Amino acid sequence: MLLWTKNKITLNVGIYAILFVLYNLLAFNSVFFEQVNQISNSIKFTIGTFFCVWALEGICCLILFWRFSVKPLSYFFLLVNAGVFYFINVYHISVNSEMLQNVLQTDSVETLDLLNGTLLLYILLLGVVPCFFVSRLVITPLSWKKRLGGLVSLLCVVLVLLVPNSRESISFIRNHKPVKYVLLPVNYISAVISLSRQYYRSRGEFVEIGSESKFLPYWNNGKKNLIVFVVGETARAANFSLGGYERQTNEPLNSYLNDIVYFKNVSSCGTSTAVSVPCMFSDKKRQDYKNGSALHRENVLDILQKNGYKTVWVENNSDCKHLCERIETRFPCQKHYQKRECLDDVLLPEIADILPAKAQNTAIILHTIGSHGPKYYKRFSDDKAPFRPICETENIADCSQEELVNAYDNTIYYTSSFLAQL
């Protein structure tokens, strides 16, 4: 029931739930329905999907929306949906458990990189304004009988839409699972559940490894070993001239080509630092590695330290994702320059400082900021940026393809220069 009064609108929670879901689909899910239409190549299938999702989310709202929960939940979903939709629409990201883990483990520097006027405009227009409108509503409760009737009616709508097209629907869901990662709010709710399960499964006693390990010397000359391992950031093999890219993005390394071994068939364990870096140093094989296990299990760095290596993690990114909690860790940018962000060459002076006067086996891990987006223009110095013009904003949708590629290629060039100096 809907009533108009002088200053406010009164409607029952059933009608409100249906209207709320309609706004959610129209305001925040254009990307989802565009992808559905592109994949299915069928307007009929897309329209059917719209009404099916509408009915399913309506069922969820009727279950969740009660007298004291309807407005708080509405405010939460409106504001979060507006922010998440911005990143989906502008940066074309998918929201899954890996992305959520990356968000939860980010730092203030990465967060500030993503804040801009466009994001605030999305939240204001799509989130805050509807929240104000909801605050002016008088939402009356439903009786149990009417609520149950509404649930049954919506369930019938779902069955009418799905049953006649069950083969096509099941095939679509099975073969195009990533589409759900742009469906709001289903994507981030599923991500929360999935990530919670991962951490629950990885709980248990802390596991020590390599207690009886022993490093066998490769060279029998009595000299000590120095290992310097650089952990990169968002470096795409497709943009490496070492791998055949037409631009000389690795030019600073050309004089060392006789000493370089370039592995062409390598890929990350995940698309986020929170997943790929712990996996990189795990004793598990890639297919056996479980996300979140770094919290409860030793890693390669622990084994190095147990074997007498002075092991030091030097950070110029966000953090080590729990890998370096038992070894020496340094943050030169913050310590020496009191800055939130530095170019990667800030790591170089640390090496001379770490190496002892009396030689010992040493392992130094340098975690670079590399090609971290979206502020690619902040990842290189002017004297190491041969590709122009460049994208000089974090809102990459405002840049041309040429400017964006130039900015990114400069980050690879700068990293190559850093490695050459190293």
C-alpha cells in the first residue's frame, strides 16, 4: 500500500522492497546486463534475466527487511553499491574474494590513490541522495500472511522464468561464472562469505616447516652467498621488450643481456598482491596453495633464516602480507623521507646498509611499487620516461589509449632502470 501525505510518502515494506530492488538493478547493474546481453546475444534472455534477478533479490529483501532493519540495510546497500559500482564501471574490475582480500589488506597510500571527485560524485548521486529520500519515507510493516504471500509470488515468478529455459540458464551460469562478479550486491556478499570460509579453513595451529633443512653450497669456494630477490608489482609480460614487445621497455638492461635468463612462461598465482605474494614464497605447489594460509604457516623466508641467512624484507609497497613477521623488515620511504610514497630507487641504499662488514650469507627481498595503478604517472621519474604523452590522472577513463599505454610502459622502463642500478 502507498499513501501520499503532505510531507512524506507512506508505503508498506513489500512495495518498498520491490521498488528498492528495481532501483538497485537500474542504478548499479548496467555493466552486468550489458555483459549478459553480449554473451547471450539475446534481448529476450537479458530481459528474462532482469526479471529473474529482480524476483530473487525481492525475496531476499522480504526476508531481511523488517521494522528496525529496513532503513539501516537500505542505507548500507545504497552507499556500498554506489562505491563498488564506480570501480566496476570506471576500472572494469570484478569483485570476488581475491579483490575483497586486497581491499581489506590495503594501506592508506593505496586508498588515497583511488579517492577522487568522480568517486565522490557517484556516492553522492547514486547513494547519498537516495538515502535522503529513503529517510523521508514512512515504511509500514507487513503481516506474516502478506509477507509469506509475497515470497511465494516472487518464487513463482522465478520458476516461471527459469523452468522453460532451464537448459539455457544452467549452461549460461556454468560457463560464465565471472559475470556474477559484477552483479551488485551479490558479488561482494558472496566475496565476504567465500573469504570467511577460506580463513576458517586455514585456522589451526601454527605450522613450522624446514626445521631439518640444509642448504648445500653450489660453489665450493668458501665464499658467502648474497641473494637479492625483487618482488615486482603488476608487470605484464606483454609489455616487456625482453619477451618480444616492440617498444624497448627493458632498454636499461640491454648491456646485461648475456647475463639475463628471461622466463617467458610465468604467471601469477592471483590478480592481487594479497594472493600472489604469499603464494610465491609458500612451500606448497601453486595448485595446492590455499589462500590465507600464510597467516598460519612458515614460508621460504623462515627456512632461509633457519639456515643462517641474514634475511631482510625491504618494503616500498603496501606490506609483506604476513610473510615477514618473523624476519627483519625495513620501510625506508617512511623512515628516511617521512613520505607515504617513494620511487623504487629508495630501496637501493638499503642494500649497502644491510650487508655486514663481516660477510655472512644474506638474503634481501625488495618489494617494489613497480607498475602499481591507477596512478601510473607516479611510478617513474621524468628522466626515465621516454614514452610521451602520458596519462597524468588516476581517473584513467579520462585518458586516451595512447596516453595510458605510454604511462604504463614508462613504469616498466623505470623498473628496468632500477634493476640495472641494482
